[in-house]
Amino acid sequence: MDKIRIGIVGYGNLGRGVECAVRQNPDMEIAGIFTRRDPSVIRPLTEGVKVFPVSELDTGMDIDVLILCSGSATELPLQTPRYASMYNVIDSFDNHHDIPKHFANVDAAAKSSGHLAAISIGWDPGLFSLNRAVATLALPVGENYTFWGRGVSQGHSNAIRRIPGVLDARQYTVPVESAVEAVRSGSNPELTTRQKHTRECYVVAAEDADKEKIRETIVNMPDYFADYDTTVNFITQEELDRDHKGLPHGGSVIRSGKTGWDLENSEVVEFKLTLDSNPEFTSSVIVAYARAVARMAKEGCTGCMTIFDIPVAYALPMTGEEMRKNLL
């Protein structure tokens, strides 16, 4: 049986995670890594894997699924529709409010070219989305709650690094434990953004930087920190490298609902993740759903899909018999 040929666009934390995940899936192989950097400076972990300038994709490569490992803020809104007009693609676009617009753009490109695309595949959006849906269908009377962390938010960390005078930074999203316990109790509390999470920032500032100005810029930054209780800690580069070098993350989806004729019984459904490596786990989910994209494309599916549209069976490397015996 021919292996699924995977192309990787971008070789940062997510791209390297995809390479690791492909190694764990014997039905796949890497067709190439595509980068905007000088290909000669990229050192793949997999022996024999070739690195190409990203412009090579315009020539038409032998790729079953192209995995786009770029950022959601500015890159994926342009990249995913573009490459969906040439290849079957998958991305981890995570700007929740912009997903409908992104879906429409990618759907139009993929349908016009006869390709299949999957967007917003990861753990949130992705597995968390699927669990919110499953819990909602089981408990139609109820509320969904999502908590993230404790973990490093790469997007928020990058936002801090862009502030003048900041040399490096890590930002942790931290759930408020009292809010989590209130939800788990089944009391269906009404919680504001500020009541659900806090943000911890560890910042390396330049020697001559105005630290108070940096602090004020961070805590008042709209869309990132202004709606949260935020603490800013200034530390040295050595401390950051020693104590904050990892990329852990996690969180939980909780649905609290009611059942019974008079809704007299409380039910709570929870799905939880605790991750040593956010990008590596995200990559593992993407690679599994790349299998689904390859299989469904062979069946003639085109356009754009989300995790809601893809049967789990297509993502698993098992036969139907194996799934029924081992998982059902």
C-alpha cells in the first residue's frame, strides 16, 4: 500500500512536531519540507528528507496532503486558500472569531480546484471543539465552559516581544481554580473573562528600557491582556532560559447540564488535557487528520471541512474491525 506523502510548510516548533508525528505513523512519509528561509540552514530530524524553498510548491509537487505550519494572525489567511487551489491542505488556524471567514475563503479555493482542505485542526480549535459538540448533544440543557492552562501562550508571548525594549518573554495563561471548581460543582455559574483566567508574564527587558512603561503597555494591551488580571515579572535572560524554556499547555472543556422531567439532576462532562509540549501534541492531531484528508480526497470530497465534518474513522490508522474490537 502506498504511503501518504506529507508536505510540511514551515519548520518552526509546529513543523518539527509534524515531522516527529509522521515518524509515529508508518502509513506516512515526508515528501519535503518547504521554507522561506535558506533551505541549507534547515536540518531535518529525518534522514534523507529534502528541504525546498517554498516557491517550489508552485511547480506542482507529488504531495498527498500539505500541512501548513504557519501563524494564524497574518500567514494562514493568505496561505491556506492559495495552496488549497493546488493541493489538499490542512491547517491549525486558531483565531476563533475569524474561522467563518477563513472557512469561506478556503472552501471557495478548494472547490474551484477540486481539492480538499481541513482548517482549524488542533486541540482548540480541534479536539476541544469536538468535545464541546459531543457534550452539547448529550446535554442540550446546559452551558459549556472552556479553561486553558496553566501553559505558555505563544501568540501572547510574541505580542510582548514586539514591545520596544523587550528582548524576550514568556506568557502563561492560568485558569482561576475557584472558577473551575464552581463549574465542576454543577452550579452553572456566570463567569466573566476576568473571572476565568489570569495571565502571568515573564519579561527580559533591555538594560536601558523603561520597565514601568513596558508593564503598562502589557496590562493595557487590547485583545491580549486588558480584560485579564495580569502580572508582569522582569527576569534575566538566564532565568528565562533556565525556568521557562518549555512549551507546556493544557486545559479542559466542561459542560454542566440538567436531565430529568423537571431538570432535577445535574450532570457534568469534562475533557482535560495536560501537555508537556503544546506544538508536538497539536502536530499529532494535525497529522492524524491529514490521513483523513488524504482518504476523503481519494473518495472525491472537495471544498473545506472542519473537525465536525470528518468522521473519526478516517483519521485513525485502523480497520473498522480493529476499531470495533479495541475502541468501541
